[in-house]
Amino acid sequence: MLLSSKKSILGLVLLGFITVLLTIVVYLPASWLGAVLEKQTAGRLSLGDVQGSFWHGSAFLGVAVDQKSPVTALFPGRFSWKISPKLLLGRIDVEITNEQVLSQAVVVQGNFAQWQVSGASLRLPSERLEGLGAPLNTIGPTGKIVLSWEPLEMTRDGNRVNAVGNATLELNEMASRASSIRPLGSYRLVMKLSGERIDMNLLTIKGPMNLEGSGALAQGRMQFSGKAYAQAGQEERLANLLNLLGRRRFEGDKQIIALEYR
């Protein structure tokens, strides 16, 4: 009888512990996601005005020039997320929405070693990019910027994350406070993601200021070689802006701005 009583008490304690544990898991605060994002981006990106829970919540995505600067919203609208409880079993099933900037819901599915990100496009507010620091805060870019990507395959290799897929950055009707010419032009940056490497190719669609070049981002280091130059007759009007982009050099009898980043 005494043994039976002890088993009953032990069972109640175990049941109580499991209940408390499940309650904690179910009601995980959404702020946990903000802490993860800040750690992964060294404090440059953060979640603001976080509402809801870890599993179903929303927040605005913020940016700070450094850890001492205030966080300001990088995108209009709020990003909402739904995380399936399958996560507790090692399965990833996440849906992210923001009707103001995302063309459609972004779905992430897989496991902790390998997952897929559905294709979509994201409208980037050019006027808020100044929060990322120099040289954008000097150039003061404006225009219509859209980042689009095809379905991406992601894999984890230790502490590294590898991505495979294609993405395109469209910069349309761009302008700058450093130039009276509006618009300066429309441009396209084509990116090929292969593992830890992203190969890039920049070209001009139209406009009085031409940008072109190619490069790669690999192991946290960016290498890019390109040039910027004004169309014939626009050299003087674009001189101040071009000087902000790089150093002048000649290609034959043509003066260009070298865009070299290593």
C-alpha cells in the first residue's frame, strides 16, 4: 500500500513537471526570436515591437548602424510568422508573411541539417537603407528596389550555412541626393548562390549613369571589380556623385570610376 502511494505521488510529480514544461514551451515569448536574430547578425538586425509567441507572432524588422544606435524599422509593415510544433521533433515548417513587402508567403521546410526556402520577392525601401551606414548614408539612394529569388536549397555544415539557388536584385529608377539628375538609371544585380559562395554580375538596364562589373562573396569576404561612368554629355552633372563611388581612371580616352572592393 505504501509502495502504491509512493508511485502515485511520483506519478503526480512527473505529470506536474511535464505540464509545466509543456506550458513553458507553448508560451515561449516571441522575443526569443529577436535574440537569435541579433546574435546571428552581430546586432545589426533586430525585431521590434514583438507580439505573440515564439510559435505564432509578429514584429517589425529593425536595423541599427551599431550596437549603440537606436533600432529603426527597415521595412514597412509587420512580419508575421507561424512555426509548427513539429520543430520539437526536429522538423522545420515555418511560414513568414508581410503583405506590404512580400509578394507571397515564404515557406521554410526541412530539418536542422537541410531545408528549403520557397521563392518570392521582397520590396526594399530605398529611403531606409541609409540606416546601414556608409556609403549609403552619404549617397542617399531612392528608387524602386526588389529582391527576388527562386526556391533555395539550404544545408548546414557545422557552423556554416550553404545555399544553392538564384536571386536577382532589381534597382529601378534610382536617384541620389548627391545628383540633380533624376532618374540616374535602372540596374540589375544577378546572383548565383553555390554553397558558401555568391557570384554576382551587375549591369545597367538604362539611364545616364552606367554601372557594370562582377564579383563574388565568399567566406565573409567580398571581391568586386567594375566601373561607373556617365553617358556622353552628362559627365559634369554626374561628377560629384561619381566621385563618391570610387577613384577615377582612364580606359583609353574615356574617364571612368573604378569600382574595386577587395
